[in-house]
Amino acid sequence: MSDARRPDPTQATSAPARPAEAGAAPLVDPRMYAFVVGITYLPVLLSGMTLDVQGLEHVPPPGTPLVIAANHVSGLDPFLVARALPRGRYLQFMAKKELFLPVIGWIIRTGGSFPVDRSGNDVGAIRTALRVLKDNGTVGIFPEGTRGGQELHGGVALIAAKGRAPILPAGISKQGKRWVVRFGPPISPRGGIRAVTAELGPELARLAQAG
């Protein structure tokens, strides 16, 4: 289901989305997506912090395939990036499989995200990401793998190349009483996995700097 065809979360009146059929991209239930993005923003509000979003002009319009690559600093990261995106972009993150427990796993899946096994090359997760992109969706990936990781993995460049989707770098940082999400200019997936990964690394570091 593409971003362009997904209804506005504030106007959704249909029944919750059913699980995606085998071989199909995972579906997004707009109401669950809006609920999760809203409820996960409460810790930010209760701590007296705000969210500062920069670089929205770099975000391609909905209805086009997009890979968002972000640095990883906290458990709030996927939700902060989702909240920072313009309306119409539903972010479907590759989330570590350990999160897909009863109840919380159902919530994550209903929101459109899907599991990845970080212990090795998860071919199934890559195929799922490509289905999302084929359906003009938005795949979110932490190329560092873990919080504070120093080495970028080439999976994001591989997925972007095979899915023919640009990579939107997103830098996340905590600056005083602000969480800051900074989007940079999209990076073309062409040029080879090593070259694209080498270009992405410094850009993520730049966007995550205080400023």
C-alpha cells in the first residue's frame, strides 16, 4: 500500500488493517500508526523537551519510494523520525526481532514495521523492505545497527539500489532541551554499495552534530 494511497490518520474510519498477504508489503494501520507516534512523544513532553525538525525541504513527496537512514542514539529514535516526517509519509522501520514479543510485537507490526535478525544477513527482511519500496513506501534503517555504533553496514545502500530509491539521511541529536532531527539532501543509490556507504557515513555525522 503506497504512501499516496494511505488515508489520513485523522480521518481513518475503516476497520484496522489485516496482516499483509504472503509476498506483499506489510500494511500500515493509520490509526495505530498515529497512536504509536503520539504515545511515544509523551516522554519528550513530560521531560520538558521539544522536537526541532530541520531540512524538511529535502524530504521527497509522498507516493515515491524512499529509504531513510538515521544514526541511532536512543530508543526514541524511530518515533522521533516518524513524527518529524511530513504528513503522508508512513515510516516502516526494520526493527530488531527481539522487540516482536506478544502485544508489543502486534502493535509494531500493525504500525507497518517488520523484524530483522541482526545476527546475520536477514534475506527475508531485505525482501520485505524491497516490497515496501516497490509499493512506494518508506523504509527506515539504522545503518549503524546498534546505538552508538561506529561502523556503517552496507545493507542500506544495497536495499536502496535494488529498490531504486534515494537515501534520505537523518541526523538525530539531543541538544539541551531539544531533540533535533535534521534531514539532508537525498543520496542517489547509484554508484556502488561501498561508494554510497562511504558517502552516507560523513553525512550522517554532519547532520547529527550540534548546531
